[in-house]
Amino acid sequence: MVLQTIVTTILDIKVDYDFKLTAAAYNFSWYFNGKELLIPLSCEEPVVALVKEESEKQLQARILSMKKEVDVDKYLAKIKFVLGIEEDLKEFYNIWAKDKLFRKSLGILKGIHLRSTSLWNALLIGICQQNASFKQGWKMLAMMYKILGKKVTVERWGMTYLPPSPRDILSNINLLKACRLGYRAGTVVNVAKAFANNVLSEDKSSEYVEEDLVKVKGVGSYTARLALVLAARKYERPPIDRWLRKIISVVYKVPERLAEETWVKIWGKWGGLSSVITTIILDAETLSNALARVAKGRTYPILESKEMTPLTLWKHV
DNA sequence: GGCTAACGTGCCAGTCGATA
DNA sequence: TATCGACTGGCACGTTAGCC
């Protein structure tokens, strides 16, 4: 299965944007190589995009498929949404510049945008993050891609994996054990069934709220909120785990029970985005290490870290 | 509705014994 | 003495159920 270029186009960027940081954050080696970013656009057809920097304010995007014709306009709109190149973060930066946990990292991370993904994939990410360290969670997800995803070859790129679809999961439930998901496998199956039975649908992902997603057994508030942040850029209700709750409590000197309230007061409608960025700022260190870094004032990511961090994940997995 | 304990799973560092 | 593998306990976590 070789995907070939259907169309090549230029995307103009009108906001502060750092392509390399955006492409690198929380990404795998089969999607980012340091220069080019591969974006799965459709896993059924399959269709992908390859994106690279054309100039400071322009990106070159190639859409690749096995078919000779695809709905180019639909996929271009999707590429723009995934990359967030039309997302103006000026208000967010104003808060970032003043915030005591964030301000030291603005010079390093300004221009980074969250890469969105499908609701299904966002839920897989969230489920893998349950009760797991950063490394553990992303290794689980990587194994799901390798064991259950589709292996395809992309022209002038090479081999890549497309995320497994709900159907792939439901027809290979026995393979989930090899992904070392533990009890999370049950939740993945429940979510896959929800998609297969049209209880959840990609087409409605922008309409869903937390209450819709937590109806699936195994999906709680954290997973639902994270999925909405990643899939729909819904930042109003931040995913706050124990890790972030403790950090908020220490940094802003508030009881843990007031952590979410404090966070929303600081970030307003940007709470969800700032939750994700916090993990990048602190290199997703374990709680004790993250608190030690906060105490030392090292509240910025180590870009050239040899460790596995959100920004270097693609070098390791 | 809010709080808390229990649950469950993988990771990781430390320890110990066997072996070369 | 060095290396290796097995084992163990603590840690990192979100969800769930039960209690008030």
C-alpha cells in the first residue's frame, strides 16, 4: 500500500506560529522526523498529509492517497484545524507572560500550538494516560498503533502507521493484551463499541460536552476533558489530573480542592490548553521531579533533553 | 454533590542470589 | 569482582463505588 501525492499547496500563516515545536510535541517518529510532519487525515481511505516549512510564514502541504482524486477542500480545512494555523493565541500569551508558573517558558515556546486529532484518537490518548506515567501512557499508545494500526508506505517518506479504527479494535480484541493496556483495554473496547454503534460520531465531535463522553464506562472527567481539548480545541473545562492539581496547589499556594477553580480563574477560556502546555513546560516529569524543578525555578522545557519528554518523544518512540 | 478509599496496572529502583 | 535475572515494594495515576 503506497500513498502518492494528489495535490501540493501552500498554507499562509497569519498568527505567531512555531512549526517545529507544534509538530514535535507529543508525536511519534513515524509522524515527525525533525523537519516534516505526517498527519493522518483518514484511516479508512487512507489519506495523509505531509507538511513542512516553506518559509517563515508559509507551510507546504502535500495530500497523499491511493486514490487519484480526493476531496481536497475538505482535507485542506482539516489540515488547517489540526495544525491550528488560524488559532490566534494573543490573549493566551498575555496571561502566559504574567503567570508565575509559565512566564519563564514563553520565550522558548511562543508559537507552539496544540495539534488536534480525531475524537476517537483523542480518547485513546486519554485512556492510555489513565493511571500511568507520561512514558508508560505513550508507550501503550505506540504499541496500539504498531500492533493494531495500519502499516502504510508514503511516497518520499517511507513507512508509517495509521491509528487503529474502532473496527480494527473490535475485530482484534485479543491483540489488546499485547499492547499492555491492562484494565484500560476494557475502556478502549467500550469506546470502540460506542463509535461502532453510533453512540459517538466523529462528525459530532465539536458538539459533544464532557457529560456526553463520560457515559462510556471507563471514561471519566479527566479523559473526557482531555479528549475534547485534543479533538475539538474545547479549552473551557481543563483536564486536571493529580499531577497538575498538586503543582497548582504548590505554585499558587491553594488547597488542592481549589486547584481547578484557581486554574480557571487564571486562564479563563484557555484552561485546557494551559493544562497541556504545563506538561510540556515541565517535560512531563514525575510529580516529585516536577515539584523539585518548580522549587528551583526551572519552569521551562529542556529542548535538547536526552530523556523522553513531550518535545523529544519522536526521537525515542 | 463532595469526599475518600479501594482498585488495578505498569514502571522503576533496589536487593539478592547465581554464575562466570 | 562483575554481570545478569528474578523478585519485591513503592510509586504514579484515573475511575469507581460507597459513604456522608
